[in-house]
Amino acid sequence: MKRDEVRTRVLQIGIVPAVRVSSEHVARFAAEAVASGGIPIVEIEMTVPGAISVIHYLVENIPDMAVGAGSVYDTETARRCLGAGANFLTTDGLDLSIVEFANKEDIAVWPAALTPTEVITAWKASPDFVKVFPCAPVGGDSYIRILKKAFSHIPLIAAGGVNQLTAQKFIVAGASALGVGGDLIPEDAIRLKQADRIRELAYRFVRFVNDGRDHLAALKKASRPVE
Amino acid sequence: MKREEVRNRIEEIGIVAAIRVDSGENALFAAEAVYQGGIPIVEIALTVPGAAEAISHLVQQNSQLIVGAGSVLNAEMAQTCLDAGAQFLTSDGLHLALVEFAVRKGVVVFPGALTPTEVITAWESGCDFVKVVPCAHIGGESYIKSVHKMFPHIPLIAAGGVNQETASRYILAGAAALGIGGELIPAGAIQRREADRIRELSHRFARFVKGAREGKPPQREGTYIG
């Protein structure tokens, strides 16, 4: 999957499920469940044991899925993810060396940033998105709204504590997409192997994003001057 | 006391008493009171007039007390504190030169950091803990929870606005220890020389940490909506 296809996919679906679990096997299960729930995007965190082989497995077995690597902390790891077939790279903090590496390899990338300074610095390095993390504890959708007011040209992914109650609000506030982890892939659902529950949550989050976008479109239409 | 021992002691006690008062004499009073109350770790902020002398005095007077220097800005200030006998160094912001200095000298150091980017940068520089400050103002324990989830390997000290209501929540959220200042050493208690009040607060905070560590974290409920 090419860089612009990944970007388009993220913009279209609006959700990047973050898989942060304790084994390779479970990571595959979670990724397959969200894919069957209508979200063909997944980010496998480097904290998952055997993360790179999970990426390889998913790329081989779910060909239409955008499979990425999360919590990438150095270019050596980034290179290994690329070797396994990863379609995008993302970080937990603002690591410009990963963005540079991704640009050189022409692979989609979104570093995490929190303060306005970090968001600007991130964007200047030419990533595809900037992930605002962790956005829920620092003010939630109102924080995203303020950032978008200042940086309307920067596509933001809101991540860190996004849940069923807040997902739509983050979209209405201007987030291009949402990074969702534990609220889409609950620990119990993993333990109890409830693929149907994860699928149901995936449907819901997709609906929250779509409802949020419809709401935005309606707002835009309403504010257009009558001709 | 070696670096390793100081680090272990901070982890064990789980509280670093931050002393930011307006005189060296008050600092000695506060340090003695928290020690009597069961918290043998104090950080003397370098904003205290005569901070280095206070550190030196405390170190000589009480070998059981771990005395560190807070609000250290650079290596030069750090050296002065080490000469005075400081056993750890900490800062309010992310001063990498300070961390480098401490690592070279083999002394415990924990810089202040706030965003995930700063937390990672701090940790990669080789410090012993990362102090997340001011954590109460940017989301409190839910912020610590998020950061801890991302970086379970990084021992975090939650500092800045930690109080009696929130102390145990920070521990449950994953903080390795707490930095507590005004809520443990109230300005009024210093003014009126109420050592017993500071002792009582020390007992309480120690109990909050212990209780949270022993208790099971509350199970999250209601995420499954059928």
C-alpha cells in the first residue's frame, strides 16, 4: 500500500485502532476482529512481544489492511518494521529522526506531539498527520478545537483516552481521525476472546466518526450565505 | 549512600518531600518534621536562601535522611550541591546537561518533564526517574495513567499539585513515587512551627502510598454495553 493510499484510507475511515496487548497471538486476534468490524487499519505497538512478526503476518494475510507500527522509538526498529511490510510508522513522542526516515523511505508517518510548539515542530518535518497524544487528559475535544483554530492546515489525529462518549466530539472539534486503543479493544474482550464485541465496538466507532462528519457538514452548510 | 541505594529508597518510600520555603532555618525545621513523620527523603529547592548550607547541615546532622537538591538549573549549581553532600538532583524542567552531569558523577537524578516527548527525551538521557510536573494541572492521574501505559518501563514521579485527595490515585495510575510540596509542608505550619501537623501529614501521605500499593486497583466497569 502506497503512502498516499494509506493517508487516504486514514482520512476515509477516520480511526486508527492501536493494538497494545501482551502477546503475538492476541495481537493477531485483535487486528482481525477490528478488520472484520469494518476498520481495515491497525497499528501494532512495538511493546507487543513479537510485534514485527505480527505486522508481517497481517500484511501477508489481510492484504487490504493498512498495517502500521506504533511506539517506534528508533530508526533501526523503523527499518525492521518496513522490512516486515509495515505501511505506516507512528511514535509516542516527537522523534524527528523517525519522520525523516519515513520521508526518505516514502512511507506514511505520524509522530505524536502535545504542545502547540511540538505540533508545529512535528508538522515542519513533513509527516502525513500529527497525532495529539494524550489528548483526553489535557482537555479533550476542547484542546483539539483550540489547536485546529491555530493550525487549521495541520491534519490532527486525536489519541489517548478517546472513548465512546468522546469520539464524535473529537471529530466535530476538527480531528481528521482518532487513535483508539483500549476502548475499542477492551482487555476483557481479549481475555474472553469476544471477537463479536470488538466488532460491535468497531461498528460503533465508525458510526461516531461518520455522525461527527455529518454534523460538521451540516454546520458548514448552515453557515454558508444564502445566494 | 550509593546511587542504587538512593534510588531503591525513593521507590520504597514513594514520597519525595519538596521543601520550598523562604529561609534556610525554615527548611531545616520542615526537613526534621517530615523525617519525624516517617518520610526520610527531602528535596531542598535551590530557591531557598542558603539552600546549599541547609543541605550540608542536614546531611551532617542526620545520616538516615536522604537529602537532595531541587530546582537545579545547571551543572555548576549541581556541583555546589554535591559538594554540600546532596544525594540526588532534580529540576523543574528538562535540563539534559544536568542529567549528563549527574550520570557522570554517579548520582541519582530526576529531571522534570511534561509531554510524552519530554518524558522520552528525559529517559533516554539516562536518568533514574522522570518527574512529571506539574501533573495536577494537565489532567492529574488520568494523565499519569496515559503516560504510564505508553511507557511502562519508565519510573515516573508525579509532582505538582499532589494532595491528600489525589495521592493514592496517582499511585494506582502507575506513579512510582510522588513529589509533594505545599500539601505536606503548609506555609502556615512553617510559620507557626507546627511540627506535629507536618508529622501528621507525613503519616497520612505515607499511608496513602502504602494503601494504594497494597490495594487492588479498582476494576473498570461498564465498558461492555451489550
